[in-house]
Amino acid sequence: MRNFEEEYSLIRALHAVPDSDAVDIYINDTLFFKSIRFTQFSPYVYVPEGTYEMKVYAVDTTENPMLTENIEVRNGELVTIAVSGNIDDLQLVSIKEDKERAQIGYSKIRVVHLSPNAPEVDILIDGEVLFKDIEFRDISDYVDILAGDYRLDIEAVASGRILRSNQKTINPDRIYTFYALGNLPNVQVFQSLDGATFIAPSISE
């Protein structure tokens, strides 16, 4: 494996735009991520430190980008770059990932709210509020949680209405991010392993 900490960042893309077809993503006019569909993550790629121009296009086109933004990359980082919003309000969200493991028997979890038309929400685990007042494009802090099976509820802050309820399994010694994706009433929670869990576990040892 390359000297990750000193020479590179690892980045991947997430398509989080509910009303968009698949997209191609270019970095400095080079195709990096091909035909990424809604809710799909790309593989991680190594990128040297620097400032890069990221463009998002409809698949197999290179004119009239849907979005053009610069991203900053720092050595030793693990980052998910989410293309977020609806077609008329696109924005990149840079989601830096933790590399430090939880204590034995626990895992680390957090949530990212990427549902464009969903209100401010609380995230409940087995009926207890774990993440509070999460707005669109917010990224929560990580918390440690015992491995096990849990009910995860998304609750609207203003009304107290449960927008989505899912059963989730937390395996030990993992780093998870839960992504709320899609527009209401079809918002879903996607459970993703952060890169440190399986790409370069030695960096967190």
C-alpha cells in the first residue's frame, strides 16, 4: 500500500441527488467516477494534496456541467464527496471520515442529512435521541455505541413525526456513517462503512 499518511488522500463520491439520473464526475477535466447512480458510492481513489476542480455531468456528456466546484484535499484524509440537493440546488458536501477506532466491543457512528425536502430532524436509537437538531447537509459528530441490533428512527423536530424507521446492525470495531437520502416520503437511511474500516485499517492502529 502507498504511504497514505504522507503522500495522499483517499476520496470517493456519493450520488445523493434524488431527481438526477446517473452522473460522471471529472476532477481537473479527467474522468474519475463513471456512471454513478443515485445512492451509489464510487470506489475510493488516491489523490495527492491540492485544490481540484470537480465537475458533475450527465452520463457520457462533457458539455454544460450540472455542477462545478473546487475541493481541497489534504494528505492523510479520508473523504466522501457527496453531490447533494435537487437538480436546481446542487452543492458538494465534503464529509471527512474518522480514522480512530472505538474501544473494544464498540463502534463509531454518525449521521449525515442529505434529504433535500426533509425538515430538521432528531435521530433516535431504540427510542432515545442520539443525534439532535440535524438539518439538511449537516454532518453529526461521531459517537461510540455498543455492537448490536438497534431500531433507528428519523423524527421531525417540529412535529415529532417519525419520517423513517429502520432496523440496523452495528458490528464491533467499525466506523459507520448513516446517510439520509431521498425526498420525502421516500427518504431512506443508508449504512456505510467509512474507509478506515476496510481500506487501510493500519492507519488507525
